[in-house]
Amino acid sequence: METTLIRQMYKEDSSQYLGKEVKVSGWVRTVRASKNFGFIEMNDGSFFKNLQIVFDDSHENFKELSKLVISSAIEVVGKLVETPNSKQPFEIQATSIKLEADSESEYPLQKKKHSFEYLRTIAHLRPRSNTFSAVFRVRSLLSFAIHKFFQERNFVYVNTPIVTASDAEGAGEMFRVTTLDLEKLPKDEYGKLDFSKDFFGKETNLTVSGQLEAEAYALAFRNVYNFGPTFRAENSNTTRHAAEFWMMEPEIAFADLNDNMDLAEDMMKYIIRYVLEHAPEEMNFFNSFIDKGLLERLQNIVSSDFGRVTYTEAIEILKNADKNFEYPVEWGSDLQTEHERYLAEEVFKKPVFVTDYPKDIKAFYMRLNDDGKTVAAMDLLVPGVGEIIGGSQREERLDILEKRMEDIGIEKESLWWYLELRKYGGVKHAGYGLGFERAVMYLTGMSNIRDVIPFPRTVKSAEF
Amino acid sequence: METTLIRQMYKEDSSQYLGKEVKVSGWVRTVRASKNFGFIEMNDGSFFKNLQIVFDDSHENFKELSKLVISSAIEVVGKLVETPNSKQPFEIQATSIKLEADSESEYPLQKKKHSFEYLRTIAHLRPRSNTFSAVFRVRSLLSFAIHKFFQERNFVYVNTPIVTASDAEGAGEMFRVTTLDLEKLPKDEYGKLDFSKDFFGKETNLTVSGQLEAEAYALAFRNVYNFGPTFRAENSNTTRHAAEFWMMEPEIAFADLNDNMDLAEDMMKYIIRYVLEHAPEEMNFFNSFIDKGLLERLQNIVSSDFGRVTYTEAIEILKNADKNFEYPVEWGSDLQTEHERYLAEEVFKKPVFVTDYPKDIKAFYMRLNDDGKTVAAMDLLVPGVGEIIGGSQREERLDILEKRMEDIGIEKESLWWYLELRKYGGVKHAGYGLGFERAVMYLTGMSNIRDVIPFPRTVKSAEF
């Protein structure tokens, strides 16, 4: 007999299973047994909800079943019947329950409330809990929604390199990648470290962004996106920073900052809609137990036209605000989270793009505006979080780009190929980056980045 | 006026554009001009084929247009007309052609035959060539096909860590990840390197496989897949090895080796069909210019039931073969590519799974068969290539797994969590790995792995 998944019973027409004998298998979440009969809540991994299994003392292994340990794996054959008066729509009246894999009674994930801190220490088991089952299914769906959005629009997915000899941001703290024997480091004739002996023949690091390489591909395929892991060796122990995280970066040619914002707005609405539609059980769970206003906030995003305001206008709004900010508001300083949230939550009451930031607080590759003071940058601020997307039109004019690199002190030699893109049909183009874990946090209401990464890497922590 | 993409003209009902004024933009591939009129072949990045633009001396910039440099970016307005007697189905009679971005005449990708070796030195420009435009669009489609296949089957995509303190294969050569200052390495009181001062507080490396972590997730979600970059610091300069490559690894619970093979067979057929359907122009190009038998070979895979043979049977077949192999055939030795190709190409004439290899040539986590000599492993061999997938049922019995680790000399302490999975409902499970670049090579006929990775990383090479 074929195994039926709990997801099939819930998501397909259940009448094809009701009243019939089915085979299911999964892991025991709870067991309650009296002298003559018992109930097992079983989860089979396919679906957020459990299935109730009913058994009685006609089972020859009734005694063992009554003592089943949580997380044991079982295979069950029985009749699926409707249960109109219960909270679950159906249950299985088992004719046979077979133990597939035992468990031990000191199972670390008992049926009680555990702190997220504790669950991080058992990251190999936490996806078996309700919260993390919901988080990581949503993470998976959100990844796919991103791919689907861009593929439907004929964007080419480009895998930019993870190991790199250049530093895209010009400033990120990076992890070194090496095969040199640290006990016997090779030196050159001047006594300096000899990286020509290293695996790649030069100093290499883990990438902080694939944007520059994606630009090369946008100037061939027009519309491309990159989606992969990126790294920051920042010694910051916050709830919003991880050393290893995934980034999604589209890059579009024959496009300016407005096209870029249109794309970001369409994408955000699409991926939120996709998750709401494909994980309603999980999203209801988050809304009930993690973040009460979640669904309303997400619905608001999906149905709003995002606001657009220049940085200079935003500074004026903040200066005139009837609110005491911790950080001063001043033209030329970056917006702080409190400013961003005030704009999104209290002024616009919806997501808002802030554009045209002062050039001195933005990266070298952003396109200089005609005022000579600002660049064609955009950040998307959303209620509840603040910045979630950052992007810009790229500087396509070789002379201005070179001057900017000189001013900041970025070596031109290592980016020769990036500069060459401006020589050969380097048409206007733009792109943005979405920190993927920030997006998962935003969609689930989870407040610590460690809780949306299967095995998080942070300062002093690389367990599993 | 909205810009129309060349893809839309070819792939949508072209009658909605024919005879009408359209706006297009893209990069010049060739220009031919006489005294009174000229032709531009333009590629807009959206589609493999070019669009022909016709202009004449009624254009006030006729002279400049006649001298347009290859790879210049232009915007064109004009009427799309049918050209029944030409090889292309339609062309644009331009009313205006505007230069969007200039190019220089020493453009390194001139309209002539370049070697793949040369094109690797301009990896930032090579996606603009026919071959690499086709390769990297197919790569993108193949990625998506993999995601789509698994998502349609409700597999959960799990991002396993890139930086890791454990070595999944027990044997792979790895890249160290560190933030230690190599000029001032910290020593402990015994004069040994003090990794407690490193970013993660211990020695860390780049992952060689996410399988072990994926197993943890399969025992929660039942069916999961991992798809991300992996690394090998092997000093091997071959056409089939890169230091950085992508790996796709599904892991399924309540499943044995047969389920694993069924999944691999379904997946291979699905992803090949997807690419054939979504990139017919590119696939025809490969079949004509890169690998003459390609389409026939792929059609054969899609329509065959894959063969299945045990390693022991395969050895018998090879021993009795009327063929001189370079490497000896002997029970206990691994199959060489010549053996694998002989089995797939001459014996089975289709893809074939070889199963149940001697335990001593396979990894520690593979499930020991009842004979005590072989493990429940499977390799998929395909005509033209040899091995493309490797997988196994995993050893779920704690005592046998521990004994095997001891025999091989793998530290149990660092894999405490992996062993724990066997204690708590560690039901039978299985999985496999598909080297993604090998798959791209197989589907395109490209013979060097450097030519299917946007910016390849190999020994002594980390350009761009």
C-alpha cells in the first residue's frame, strides 16, 4: 500500500481518503493512553498539523504503544474517519501500528515550552518543534517565491563567486580563505607573507556581495539575479547580524532608479502573497503566537502603493516631527532605525522608498545625481522593521566612477574588469539587495536572526 | 512607449507586434552599411536570437549609425515587419535609433571565433557571446528546474552552513576560514596556535557537503533538499574539477535505496525535459556547434527506464567484456570512468544505477548491507560522462555507525549531534548528491567545468 501524507489529506480533496484504509508514517508528538485505548498525535513532516491515531487493546502491542516515547517513528495502517465534534477534521482508527525507529526517554525536545535560546543548542532537533517547523518551511517557500518571481520575468539566475579577491563594498570586514599551513607560513625574500603560495596564488576572502559580478551579467542578459550566501566578519553580537547569511540581488539594464523601485515593490508583494497562500497554517501560527499584528501588517504591504520620498524631504519631515529621537536628525547623516520606523509607521503608514541619499554615506558605485551631492540610491523602509532593501542606479560614466574610487581610495587595478564594463556598451543599469534572513524575519515575526537560519554562524559560534 | 523584448516577439503571439510601431533596446552585434542604408543585428539580452534593424539615410544620424561599434547600446523605435524571404521571421524598419551607450573599437569580443581559453580571460564579457549566452541561460533554467521539481513535491529547501567546523566526507581537502592576523598569530601557553581567538572560537573550514545537516532536517520535514556552493581544496587541474562548485543534495526519510533511485531518476528526467522545453534555441545551438549527439542522448535519457545493477554484477560484466581496459577490473576497487562509460554506453545503452559498493571504497555514513561487505550506495552512470549522481541509504543504526567511525578514525565528539539523530526516531533515510556543474556540462555538451561557471575558481585562479 502507498503511504499517504498528512498534507495530502488536508490539501487534496479529503473525500478520496475518508472511510478508506490508508497507510501513514511519521514521528510521535504525544501519546495518551488509558487501560483500554489510546491516542497518538503524529507528525509526518509533510505538514504543519498533526494527525490523531486511535488505537485500543485489540492491538497485540497495545502495552508498548501506550509507552511510546516522543519522537519515535511509527508506521500506521488504519481507516481515516471524520470527527465532526473534534478540533481536528479526521483521525485514523488504527488496525496496525509498527515501530519504525525507537527514541530515548531523555529526548531533549519534550512537550513543553522551551526558550529559543535553549532550542538553539539543539539546532539539529529544533525543526521538529512547531515554531521552527513553521519558520523553516516559510524560509523554503520564500526562497522559491523569489526564484519564481524572477524566472517568470525571464531573469537569468547567476551564481557569483563565493571566494573572491575583491571587496565589493570597499569596506566590509571579511573572512580570509586560505590553504596555507599556519604553522609554516611561506615568506618571500623580504620576509613578507608570500600569498603566491596560497591555493589561488593571491589573498582571497569570502564575498560580501555578488553585485559587481551581477552587473557584468546584466550587461549581457539585461535582467539577472543573484541569490546565494554572503559573509561579514563583523564582531557584532546583535539579533540582526549573522556572519553568514543569504542575499538576493537583482540587476537590471536599460533601467533607472524608478524601474528599480518598481521591481522591488512588485517583488515584495509577490513573495508575501506567495507565502500567505502556500503556508496559511504556519502564518496563522506566527500571527497567534509570535507576532500578533503580523498578518494585518503583511496584508497592508500587499495592498498599498509604496510611498516614495527623497532623503532630503525625509530629513525635513523628521526635523518637523513632534517626536524626540535618540539620534539627531541632520542632512548628511544616515537614517537610524528609529527614524526609518517613524517614517514607515507614523508618517506613511506603509512601506516607503527613501531616495537620493548624500553621496558620502553611500557606496562608490552609486550614480551621482546632477546636484553633485546626492546619489541615485534607494532604501525600502517597512513598518515594524525599518530598512529591508537597499539599492541604487549604478554609476555608468567611467570618468565619474574612477574619480569617486580615487576620492575614497579604492584600488582601480583589482576592479579593472568592472571599469571595463563602462567602456563597452555600459548602458544605465540598477539593482538592489534583499537580505534574505531579514525578509524571513519580517514574514514570520521572529526577532532573532539566529532563529531563521538552520545552523547559524555568529561570533564565537559555528556549532553543527 | 513601453519597450518590447525580443523574447516577447518570438515567444508570444507575434501578430500583436507585427505591422505596429515598437520600441526596443539592446546591444549591437554587427553593423553592415552601404551608402544609403544599413542593417544592425541587435541582441537585447532577453533572447538567444538577435533582431535585425534596418535604417537608411533619411536618419539624420545615418553616418554615426553606419560606424556604430560592436557592443554599443542603442534604443530603436520603428515598425516590426515580416520578412518572409529571410532567415529571420521579422525585422524592424527603424524611424529612430538613439545611442544609449558607446563602445570602444578595441572591444575584446569581436565578431570572430575566439577560443574558450581566451574567453575565460574576459569572463566579464563572455556571456555576450552566443556560446556563453546559451550556457548561462541553461544554467539558470536548470537551477530553477531543480527547485521546481522539489517544491512541487513539497520538499523543504534547507540552507546548510557554508562555514563549518566538521568535515562531512571525513576526507575532503578543505579551505580554512579565519580572521586571525597571519602576521601575528596568537599562541596558547604551550606555543600552539590558539584558535579560541579566531572569529568562531575554533578552527573552521568551507563546507564540502551539506548532507549531514540535511539529514537532521529530513528527520523533521521528511523530504528536504539542499542546493548551494561547496568547496574542495584539491590541487587538481582537470577539466572536471573546480575549487568552488554548487551541489544539490536531497534527503528523504522513511525511504530506502530504491526510493532514492526512483527520486533521482524522476528528477533527472524532469530537469532535462524542463530545459529542452524552455531553451530550445540554446539546445539546438549546442547540438549543432558543441556536441552533435547531444539532443539524441538527452531524449534517450528522458524516455528510458534507467538500468539497475549491483556493483558485484557490474564487475562480472566488466570482467567478461570483450574490451581492454586501462585500469584493472577487480572486486573491491572503485570503477574508473572508462568502466562507467562502458557500462552506460555499451552494455545498458542508457543511464544505469550501480548499487551496493564495497564498504571500504565508500563513505562512513552509508548503510551496511547484511553481507557485512557492501553498503547501500548507488551511483548513477550516464552515457557520455560516467558518474553524475552519487548517493546512499544512510546508516541509521547507532552502534554500527559508531563502529564504522571508529574503524575509519573519525572523531565522534565533533559529530555528537549527527549521532544523536540515531537516538531519537532515527528512521531509515537516504539521499544523494548531484554536482550541479557536472549536470550543466551534461546538458550543454561543454567539456570544461571552467566554461559552465560564471567566474570559476580553480588552482591559482580567482580572477574577477
